[in-house]
Amino acid sequence: MEEKLTRLNKYLSEAGYCSRRAADKLIEEGRVTINGTVPEMGTKVSENDVVAVDGEIVKNKEVKRTYLAFNKPVGIVCTTDTSVEKDNIIDYINYHKRIFPIGRLDKPSEGLILLTDDGDIVNKILRASNNHEKEYVVTVDKPISQTFVKRMSGGIYLEDLDQTTKKCKVKKINSHTFSIILTQGLNRQIRRMCEYLNYEVTKLQRTRIMNIPLDVPVGSYRELTSNELKTLNELLSDSTKIHKSHIQNTNKFSSNRRNRKH
């Protein structure tokens, strides 16, 4: 019987140690060993190999995965580097096992962020980041005009990122507050968009990620329900299909252009 081999970064993510992206970084830094030897990127391991990070053995065994919905308070940083940032999300939650946040939410912002020990789902969500919805409620420093709503929803060119935001759904809630649904995750995107229109964000709260709503008090968390997890995986599966289809269409278009040139 042929021995089952798994890429090292996937092994670490399936063991619940970290995401694949974080695993790649650990491997590049030479902090991971296989049977006492520092491996190359892309190395595969078997069930009989001994994998360690910083000398600590990582066991890849079937475990019950954790999926949390957390209402992050203002001032907490979405990092697992507890040695550098004292106001980090890991120490704040103080969960009984190793977990890590999926994506980020700025320090001055509050609201929903997901945490897990399932590196595979982290990889899927980050890969599909330009396809799934994230909803926010935002308060700004002056009255919201119809021009503001129209320009925010139509796409804004952010010069420092050299990128135009995708069209999105914006709805005025009251004189200084609006909701916005994004399918894009640019750095400080909402704050940058508001700044471009000479508005300053005074409060920003994420209220939904895909099918997961924010329904716990600030500073609290809950486990995702089995139905939420099922729907989430279905949405991620659809996003992956769209992503692969887009790549295939892009490659086909590029090939046709090259053929026309010849």
C-alpha cells in the first residue's frame, strides 16, 4: 500500500497549529524540522515522520475543530504574536487551545471576527476573500448626503493603494450612520473611502461575515452552529468554483490573444 504524503504546510494547518500561510513563513524561517532536519519549501511528510516547530513536536491527529464568532472590542489587535502586542486577540480570549483569527479587523474597529484551529478553512476563506460579503455599520463625523452614498457605492480610486474599490451596497441608516456590504478586503478600505470624500469614521463595526451574524455582546464569543458551518462550507465551495472558472477563462483569453498574434 502506497504511503500517504502531505505537504508540510498542509500538515501543520490540519494539525491546528497555524494557517498554511503562517506555516510557509515558519518553514522559510527554518523553524520547522522533519525528523530533526530543516526541510525545503514544498517538502511532503508521512504519518511516521516527526514534525516539530521550534523543537516542539506537532502531532497531526483527528481532533474536534473549533470555530468561534467573536465580537472584538476596540483596542484589541488581531495578531497571534503575543510577545510583541500586549493587547492581542489571543490573550484577550484566553481560549483553552491554540486558535487563530481568520483575516483581520483594525485596532480602532470592533465587531465580528472568526477564529479557528482549522488551517484549511482559513486558507479557503482568505482565497475567496474577493467573493464573499462582509457587512459593516459605520458612523462618520458629519451628515451623510446622497452624493456620499452614491460615490461610496459606485467605487472610489484610492491613490495610495493605486486601486479602485469594487461597487458595493451602501444604505443610509440615520444622519451620521450608514451600512456597507463589501466583497473586497483592501487595507483600511472603508476608512480610506470615507477620507477620500472628506469624512472621518468615528465608529466602525463589522456585523456579518458571509452567513455568520454578529449576535454576541462586545468581548464575548460563541461557537458556530452546525448549520452555520455547513452553509459556510457550501459558500466557500461556490467561491472556489468561481475562482477556478475565472482563472480558466483568463488563461483561455490570454491563449487566444497569443494565437491571434501568430
